[in-house]
Amino acid sequence: MLSTRTVPLHKSLDHWHETVLAQLVGMDLVTDDGTCDAEMRVDRLGALRITTVECGPGTAHRSPERIARGDGREVFAAVLASGRAHAEQDGRTLEMRPGDVAFFETARPFRTHFPYRFRLDVFAVSRDRLGLSEAELHRITARPLRPERGPAALLSPFLARLANSPQTYRQPIAGQLADSAVDLLSAVAAWRLGGRAEEPPGAERVLLLRVRRFIRWHLASPDLTPGTVARAHGISVRYLHRLFQAEGTSMGRWIRELRLQECRRELAAAALGPGATPDARTTLGAVARRWGFTGAAHFTRAFRREYGMSPTAWLRGERVRYSFPGPR
């Protein structure tokens, strides 16, 4: 839990920028009186990062300069718990009321104005896990998902409940709930995109969601091959590859990225969490094998290709980040 109430009022906005916004979410905040009364809680639930913000009136802006400092791999699904919000992205504006959900792309600028004190729950999801193309993401940003009808009626209360008590869930339940949340977000996004002439057939969308869920549940298995996945769904390997090609990726790349994300999460927890040891290198082989790599060397090569550095160099950078007050 991070709060501006730990510093004098006249330093509150600078404190919020330096220790929270710059390190965690890559946003700028402007308020009428140059002060800030805010609290933020950050939790992890499986593959999800959940950020709950309660703050006074102001305008939050993700600028091109902030975007240039990040990797833009996440999509924000925001649930307004209280207050009002007026948001802009991709040439669209929307008004959010309590219970509304909206998607925001971190690779493009967006702005949100809060005229009153508010509470917002933000779910950061890897863009790859949502299963949406770039064009599809562009079409769903800054569009309101009202909780009164359709799949959004299931999504809003489910996400709100997760945001209220993520720390009460332990593995493997936490991972399963996170997977369910991502699947529901994907389903709601597909529903929001429905009825467009350029949209792929609904049956293929549902099948791809099933395939992705199957892969995540069997991610640790070294026998997770195109043949295994295709047989489990009664389709040909060629058709399986075509499903992923339509998303601008391949099944092999998607699996590798998921495995690397899980390894990063586990290594960071071992090296930086409670009871962490000074050096987590001895866990590389065990963690790699747990997530389907043949060993430490195989994992290190894949990690370096994906992130441009070794796992140990990445962990050193994470320790530097964790030297700041609060979480990343």
C-alpha cells in the first residue's frame, strides 16, 4: 500500500510522481491545487497485476514520453468502483460510471479526467494473452462496457471481487482465477467486436480461446507440442497453426513467451520476496524445467533472445527497482 499521506501536503504530488507513477504505471497527474491525496495498492494474481487507486480529482495522462520508456506490452482493463471518469484514447471519448469497464492500450497515449474523488481497479494483462490483433485492440479502447447487459454483466462484478481480495488466494487457485479473468476479458472483447464484417468467424474465436486455455493449463508439460494440442481439440496441425497466424504470431512463440513470463515471475519471487536469498542463480535450472524448458542453458538462450539480457542480469535490474519505496 502506497500513500501520499506519508509526506507533507506541499510535497504530495511530487512524491506521487517520483515514487509511484514514474516507477509503476508510467503516468503523469495534474491537479488544480498542485497537491495529491492518494493511495495505491498493488497485488499479483497469477499472470495479472492488479492496481487499486483511490485519489482526489485530477487528470492522469500517459504521454508519448512515458510510452517511450516502457515496452507497451500490457493492456489495461479498468473498472471504476466509485466516482466518475472521462477518458480519451484513439480519437474516442467515454464517460465511465461505477461498474463500467474499459480497455486502454499502454502503447498509445491516453488521458483520463476524474472530476471527483474516485476509486479505480486496473488489471494489467499481457497483450499476447488477450488474443487480440493490433487492429482489434485499436477498436476496443475507450469504449464503455456497461455492467447491465451481455458478458460485461459477468465481467464487472468478477473483476471487482478479485480486486478486493487478491491476497486471499494461493496457488494453484490464484493462477486458475487469473486465467479465468483473462479468458473472460477476451470473451468480452470478442463480444464487443462482434457484428463487424472484417471480424473472423465466431467459431474460430471461441476455438482459439479454448486452445489458449488448454495451453496455459499444460504450460509446464514438455510434451506440449502442436500435435498434442491439435489432437486434444479434434483439429489438424495445419489448422492450429492457421489460428495463431491470424493473430500475427505462432503457437511456438506464444508458448515460449508464456513460459518466460512464468519463469520471470517465479525467479523474482524467489530472489525478491520474503525470505529471499541474495543470489537466485541456483534456482534457474529448477524453475526452467518446471515451466517446460529442458534446463538452465535452454532457458537462458530463450530469455536472452526475448529480452536482450541474461536472467541474472535481469534479476540485478529488478533488485535495483525494488530498492525504491513500494513495489515496481
